[in-house]
Amino acid sequence: MNIAANLKHTREIIEESANANNRTSEDIILVAVTKTASTEEMQELIDLGVTHVGESKVQEITRKYEILGDQVKWHMIGHLQKNKVKYIVDKVEYIHSLDSYELALEIEKRAGRINRRVKCLMEVNISGEESKYGLAPSAVKSMLEKFAEFQHVTIVGLMTMAPYVEDPEETRQYFRGLKLLADEVRDMNLKNISMDYLSMGMSNDFQVAIEEGANMVRVGSKLFT
């Protein structure tokens, strides 16, 4: 495994995809998904300039944070249970998996106790797969209207996971659908809601996601194989 070479290749793909969408690589945040990586491998990525890492499990964030601290911005990208919020609310910069009002209330409560503002992305089950978490697209707007009065939760965008398929082109429709939904939410001009980020695209399909408007991609296996 050559992490440096893998990162270089990933960045080249990001730049190529961004250019195809009349953007630059600076417009795209690479979130290195480190759930299979050791802290030594993560440190190597950090030394190579990676500034955002994503973890799927609360216990992994707490364990690795003890070693690496705030050298990077931490992203919670996996399903988050309400009773686990208290363990990461002081550590993470972004929570990608906000999928209910009850979870938002818990984040608001816990973040309020430490006077911290947490950036959250609403998770959308754009493909409608039963195996995936997230709100149905039709429920997103009405849900976001409830968040106007939060003081410590800021909605900064949407996140989705496309179905895993052999041909990444087949994911394009889902990424395009999330981008359209984000545009509709933006037009609502809701208080405390911005659509600054579209977190979509993983190792197998992030190129297509960027072409369809992603500016936050979650790449793991491509970096660590």
C-alpha cells in the first residue's frame, strides 16, 4: 500500500472532475474515510496535507481523537444514535448523518451545554433503498422548516449514498437528484439553513458525484489499497 501515491491519484481525479464541471480542486473537500486505517496511516495522510477525516463509528472517533486530536477536522459520517451524541459533540466539526428531528434536538442540547456550534448535513435516502438510513426526499423540506430556532445546530447541506453498482454512470441520476433538492431548499431561504455542501460520492463513484455538483466527497478504500 502506497498512501502517498493513492492520495496523489485521488487528487488528480478530483481535479479532472472539478475542471469538467467548471470548478477547481480547491472547491472540493476530500474527506478521507479512515475507518479501516490505523492512526499511523492517518498521521501519514495528515502529513501529506489531508485536513478532513471521516469515521462511521463513535468509538473510533473517540479512540483516534485521543491520539490525533484536532490536527484535522473530524466528520461523523455513519449512523448516529441519540445516546452516542454526548461522546463526540465536542470533537466533530461535521455530522453527515442527521436524519431525524429527535437527533437534532439531542445535538442541540449537548452542544448547548459546551457552547459549541455543530455543522450538520441532512442525510437523504435519495435512492429509496430500505437498507439505507436517511430521510425520503419528499420529507426534507418540511423537516428543515423545524430547525430555524436552533442555536447550536447549523444545517450546512445534504448528504447521500448512492447504490453500489459496477458502472458509476448508473449513480449519476441519484447525485443529480440530490443537487436539485438542494437547489429547491436554497430557494426557500430558511433561517439557520444553508446548502453550502453536497456530501456525495465515495471511492467507486466520486468522479461522477463531482461532475453532478458534489463539493464534499468521502473516499476511503481508494486511499488504503
